[in-house]
Amino acid sequence: MFNEKEVVQNILKKAGVEINGDHPWDIQVHDERLYRRVLVYGSFGLGEAYMEKWWDCERVDLFIEKILRSGQYANAKTLPLVLLTVKATLLNLQSRIRAKEVIERHYDLGNDLYLSFLDPYNQYTCGYFLETDNLNEAQEKKLDLICRKLQLKQGDNLLDIGCGWGGFAKFAAEKYKCRVVGITISDEQLKYARQYVAGLPVEIRKMDYRDLSGEKFDKITMIGMIEHVGYKNYRRVMEIVNESLGDDGLFLLHTIGQNVTSTSGNPWSDKYIFPNGMLPSAKQLAKASEGIFVMEDLHNFGPYYHDTLRAWDANFQKNWTNIENRYSETFYRMFRYYFNSFAGAFKSRRIQLWQIVFSKGTSDRVYESVR
């Protein structure tokens, strides 16, 4: 007789995880229906079951890391994944209309939510934890690293595509005395960012990147935005940036990336966190930029994302009482699972964080890498 619990138990054992064990990465099962759900729905079912309190774990990040490093689910083709892959193949999930879904269902959830766990510059991307374990310092180091890689100087015109809550625009304008245009399609981010950068030479526009036309900039950034663009639109992004960048300009792309090329995202994340999102591979980005840009520098500091997500989770827990009247307990568990499952994926090195500097190749000078 097929015993679902034994099957799952054997899978976990190979990963070094015990059901109801004593290690921080061991899972505590509260509902025996978990085993069938995981076997049928894979990571999608695992995430939903956590939201519904079917299981707990002291360190979800370490549990996910062990599962991913074991390779037990590396080739699992569960129904949610198959359906999402077919959908992504047949449709452009990041068209103008669909691009608004992630805004409505994630970024416009409420600024109070994001301010509860982010740093003072409201950085919703990986910090640079070089010689620090403090989130606020790591995010300032990241912002300064980007500015130095772009060789920003006083008087430069800088375009920030997908500018979020205006943190990078504020930092660049204050510290490097440049003029900044930030664009976003989020109403909540737009409202906050315009107030946040008031008095600085910064303009925040509500604009889709596809509407950029004619205006030229010395430097351009996309920081944590191309994950929402989709593989069918990567080439167009490169063409638009090329059209907007001055001949001697630099373009810095800051993105999560995956080791293996795919055409869709994770089913659980797609439903609950980042609708229509997907992570690019190095191959996809290289192909998209081929014949348009010269890749001057690629810097991977993916392990720092584990530190970033763990810091966000700590802040989120600490400040939850300030916002819990607006959100449910299921939402709380969903967000904590999001932070820690992604943290585990970064710790396992299944996904990366890349900063890539591109130029038009007009200069014969060597681009000196900055770290």
C-alpha cells in the first residue's frame, strides 16, 4: 500500500530533515494531510500548507536550503508548475495590462507594510553586507556601490526605471549631486516617493518603461525591476534603454537571477507574492543585450540576499503589532514564508543577485570594476 507519509519522510531524510525533530530546520507537522498535498502540488502545496498552519519550522530558511541542496525536487513537474509554464508560453504575462497585476496585488498593498521592515531608504532589494551585519548600513553601501559603478558625478542626468519609493533617487541626488528622473506605475509608490524627494532635483513620474521616448540620460538604472519584465520583453527593454542612454553613458542592471533558463516563475510566488514575475538567467540577459551593449562588469553577491531577507523578517515580526489590524494572520504567515523560503533559495545558491554594468562600447578605456 502506498504510504504518503513514508514517501515524504524518505525525501526529507535524504535532505537531512526529520519530521517533528529537534533541529531548527526540522518541520513540525500539525496536519497529516500535508503529505499528500506536497506530493501532488510540490512547492506550491508546501507554501499553502504553511499559510494554513499545517506545519511549522523554527528556521524555514534552513529547511528550504536543505531541500534545494538535496536536489529532491529539482525535476519535479507538478500540476501548478506545468500550468504556469504553459500559460507563460502562450501569453505575454508582462504585457502593459498584466504588468499592473503585481502593482495592485503586491506593491500597492500599503506603504505602512513595507515601511515596517525596510531601511530608511526604503530599499526593497538586496543589501551589500560587506563588513557589516546591519541592514541600514548594508543598504547604504549598496546605494553607494551603484553610484560608484555608474561613475556618477555632479550634473549627471540619471534615469531610475522602476524607482520604488524613491530611495535611490534621493541618495544619488543628495550624495552625488545629480539630477534624477524616477519612473513607476505604482500609485502608492508614486505618492510616497514624490513627498520623500521633495526639495531635491528629482522628478518622479508615473510611467511604463515602454513609454520612454526621445529623452537622453547620462546614466540609467534598473534596480530589482527586470524580474517583472518577463523573457518575452527582455530584448525590448535593452532597446529602450539603448535609445535613452547617451553615447558615453552607463547602464546598471540589478537583478535576481537563476542558474537555469526557464520561462516562468514559481507557482506559489506567482499566486501570492509576485504575479507574472520570473527570474532571468545569465543566458537570457546576454542574448537580450547582444549587439546592443557591451557587458563591462558582472558582480554576484547573492548570499547577501539571505542576510537581507532575514533582516526584513526580523523587522516584520518586531513591527507587526503596528499594522496587524490591517492584515490577517494568514497574510502574516504568507509574508514570513515568502521572506524565509526566498532566503533559503539564496543560501542554497539556486538563485543569485547580479549587478551588471553595460556600456555602448564607444570608449576605448578599460572599465575598472568597483567593489
